[in-house]
Amino acid sequence: MLKAMQLHSKISADRWCVTQEDLKTLREDVCRAIEERRMHKTDMDNFNKADRECGPSIYTVNEQFIKPVTWNAGGMSWALMLHPGGLLCDLFVTHAWQEGIFEFIDKVLQSWPGDARHAWCCMLANPQNLDISSLISTPRTSPFAIALKSATCVLAVPNNKASIYTRLWCSYEVFLAIEFDKIILTATKPRTRNKLVASGQLIPVILVSATAGVVLLATPLATVRAVVDSVAWYTFMIAVIASLSLDNFFVRRCINHFGVCAASFQMTQFNTESFFDHGEGYPNVFRLAPWILAVMFFIASEIDRIELQTVLEEAKQLRFGYNGIANSECAREADEEKIRREIADKVD
């Protein structure tokens, strides 16, 4: 343990960082530990062992995985275990340890700024097996503050348990970020999932509408075809206007579905003569292409709606349960006293 403390004394706190690849590997390692039954449920964390979206909480991962692995490696932090020479911090990650490890890693990787290389995250930066009370005895000169000052931006990771700002250290970190004039970003869920959700909802609509269009095309009654075709056309036009102007998520969802339905229906309204140019044999793309683009427009609009809703949900999570910094809590009474003393004349 002495060597571990010496290593952390030698390497500046703003170099206790990990990379994106390190986080991806950690995710795989935790999955393997769960599968091999090296991690188990607790009274405080009854996580689903089959769940790969949320996973065990950071508290559980720290106790059952990070601490044992780093202990066997010599007692240093996870970051310095992987990179003994350290990596200079340009991204500071603030979170409250209540979230699942997979949720945390996925959000950080999704929201990782393009120009950032190395991230400082307390659970991986600080030596979890050592007594670091002396390192954080003065908040302004703690590893948190040193790393944050070096970072270009701060990434706040919300969770569905409570606002991270109900934890005093998280509030203090954002206080410092504002004082140091840092960019503050909010982490969000992976967007690939949003695209899959939108596609999963709209593809059946496209298939059913196109099938209905083919069936109608075979109908011998021209009047019926004309009426249905007109309804589909006006439904499409109304859907386009409404999708661009309304903010209600439920209404936008319905409109996007109606728009895809109408556009998919219209795509099928061709007979052989109208589909091919007379005598040339080339597809009449000038009639078909707009409806293909229309389908793509409403799919994109639905993806945009889901992504915006996700962002607003993350913002809501940052506020959930937060009643001002005066009510934020700290695990160590001594830390709380020192933090409050420092910010007393700077916050309401």
C-alpha cells in the first residue's frame, strides 16, 4: 500500500485518467465478472444479472470488482493501474455513484467530446483501497479540484435515482466548473437505441400502408381509389405542417405515424403505364422519389422527437429531488463543513 500512495504522490492528480477504450474494457470485464458469479446482489442493490443496460450500481462495482482487482495489483487506483505514468485530464466526469455501471459507461461514451482524449472519473481515479482523507482535507486543493482545473469541459452524468446535485461533492464540482469557466455538458443515452426504436415502430406502419395501397390499386372502382388517394394526400400535407410546428411529443408521434402511413400508401399508387415513361422504359422517378423522401422525412422526424425527449428526460433527472445546495448531502461530515465554509458567501 505504501508504493500505491507513493505513486499517487508522484503522479499529479490531473493525470489519474482513463481512455474510452479503458471504459469499453471495463464494461466487458464487469459483464464477465457477473457471468462468472464474482459479483452478486446485495440488500442495497438487487440488480438483474441479465441486464446489460443498467447493471449493478457504482457502489457495488467498486466494492465487489474495482477494489479487489486494484488491491491485487498493488492498491493504486484503476487509472494508475492501467497507466502508471498517468494521462493528462481534458474531460472531467461528475456523477453520484447511484447509477448502474453499464448506464454510466454507455452515457459517457455516447457523450464523450470529440476533442477529448482522457477522462477523470473519481471511482477510477482515486485509490479506492487507500485512505484519501488527507488528499481531500482541503476541497480547493483536492484531486477533484486539480483535475477539474486541468479539464477542458465537465460531463455531468444523470441517473434515474436522484439528481447528482443532491450530493454535495457533485454540486461543489459544478461550482468549481463555473468558477473556472469550463464547458458543462449533460450525458445522454446512446442514440443508436433511438434509431432502433423509431425504426421498430414505423417499419410495420410502412408495410401495412403499402400493402393497403397495392390492394386499393387492384380495386376496379375508380371513384373509391380517387377518394382514398385524396384523403391520403391531404393527410400527408397536414402531417408535414404539423410535424414541423408542434411541440407536444405524443401529438408529434401520432403525426409522424400518420405521415409515414400516407406517404407509404402514395408510393404504391402507380400502374404499369404511369410508372414507366411512354416508349422509353425508364422509371418515372419524378413521381415516386418525392414519396420515398417523404417516408424518410417522417422517420427522421420521429428519431428527432425521440432524441429530444431523451435529452429533456436527462435534464429532468438532473433536477429530480434537488432542493438547493443547502440540502445537498455529503458522506463525510468534515468534508461537508469545509465545502460549505468555502462556498458560503458565493451561493444563495
